[in-house]
Amino acid sequence: MKILKLRIKNLNSLLGEWEIDFTATPFTAEGIFAITGPTGAGKSTILDALCLALYGQTPRLGRITGSTNEIMSRQAGECLAEATFATRAGTFRCCWSQHRAHKKPDGELQNPRHEIVNDKDGRVITSKLRDVVDKVEKVTGLDFERFTRSMLLAQGSFAVFLKARPDERAPILEQITGTGIYSRVSIMVHERRGDERRKLELLESALEGLQPLGEDEEQKLKLELEEKSGRAGRLNRELEAADRALNWLDQLAEVERERAELDREQEEWQKRNQEFAGFRLKLREADRARELAPAGRELELRRQETK
């Protein structure tokens, strides 16, 4: 999490509107800076304003409600705290504000307003008090207690942080410095190292039962390999010859099937030819009768004329 800008209006001794741009050259050029000044100058108010903008409460005053507000400047009728910050989830602008009736110093105190905005496009993500705090906790990974004990230690709270147990400080420091990933990497490396060591032990155990070959045994195995390679070559050639013979037999079987089919067709033709022999004889007689038909009619006419 990185604070980019802070805008303050009528908070404690900081009457009026103020803005601190942490992206400006004086802050970015030096890399480190201090907030200094006499008592009552507004140093703690700057830190209060940051907490107020993000969480709607301060370490010194707690949550600001519609019934009481001790942080608003006495001679003012409204106050505001706005923080722009960047996280891995994006850049956001969080604004908390409250005013009195008609914005007059003696007006009745109204309920505070709180909203979080996507700073890139100005879209309001939520404006519900509880939802805003939940969203801030989600995008920063810090609730109010962790934020005030790590990124922003109020006056007198630094000793509390130092006296905290190591298991309480470690998660906070990891979130601040971004070193949490190194803890996860360390755990993964440790687990991977254990797995690889177990694999190595299994391989070493398997190697213990193996003995290196002598020159005579190695030469013998080479001769056996050459002999089996030659035999494999001969078998391959025999297999190729068998494949060719099998193909020839398949072709021969196909020819035999075609021959049997032709024989069957020939037998059927002969059978039909025999059946047609009687019809052929009658057809020949019919043809002769048709040739003699004109002479028969002429003979019949002459017979009738002689009667």
C-alpha cells in the first residue's frame, strides 16, 4: 500500500482546506521525510486524517458518529478527510466527510458520509459506511488495528508494536514490506528439497544392488548383442518373404473365387439353353409355316373356284 495524496479540511487545528501530494518532487526526491513542528501544529491531525479517510475512525478518538465529533474544527461547520492510495488491486480514492446543519458551526451534527472511488475512472465503488471499510481492508490487506500498529503508529504506540510477540509482528511486517512471498517460496523450496532428497535416497538404494560389469562380461554381452542383431535381421527378411507369399496366396484365392463364379454362370447358361431347346424347335416350325401360308391360301382359293 502506498499513500499518494491526502486532502484535509477543517480538522482540529488545520482550519481550512489542505492537500499533501506525496508524489511531488520534494517527497519523491529524498525518499524519506519527517513530519515536524511544535505541539498543536497539526502533526497528529495529519495521521488522524489518514485513518479517518480510510476507516472512519482515529486511534485517539475512535469512530466518528453522528452524535459526537471532536475532530472537526470548532469554528467550522463541515470537515473532510480524503486519501488517494495505490495497492496491487489498483488505485483508489477514499473520502470521509461530515457537516452540521446548514454547514454552520452551531448547527446540529449530521451523519458522516464515507465512500471509496476507483481513481482511474472515477467510478464510485460503494458509499455505505461498513462496505467502504470492508473494501479498504480487502484491497490493502490491513484492518484498522493492523494499519495503526504497522503503517501508522500513533503517539505512544510504537513501544506496543515493539513489545508484541514475533508471531504477531511477522505477518504485519510481511504485509508492509511485501516479503510474504519469500516466506511462501521458502516453504515451497523446503518441501521440494525434502521430496528430491527422498527420490535421491531411493535411487541410491537401488544403485547399491547393482555391480559394474567386468571386461569379459561386457565383451560377452556385446557378442550376444551382435548375434541377436544378426538373427533379428534374418527373421525380418524371412518375415518379408512370408508377407510376399501371403500376398500371392491372397491373389490366387481371389482368382479362384472369380473362376468359380464364371463356372457357376456357365452352368446356368447351359441350363437355360437346354430349357429353351423345345421352344427353339417350335419356333422353327412356326417360321416354316409362316413361309408356306401364302401358298396355302392360294391353293384354298383354287379349290373353291373348281367346285
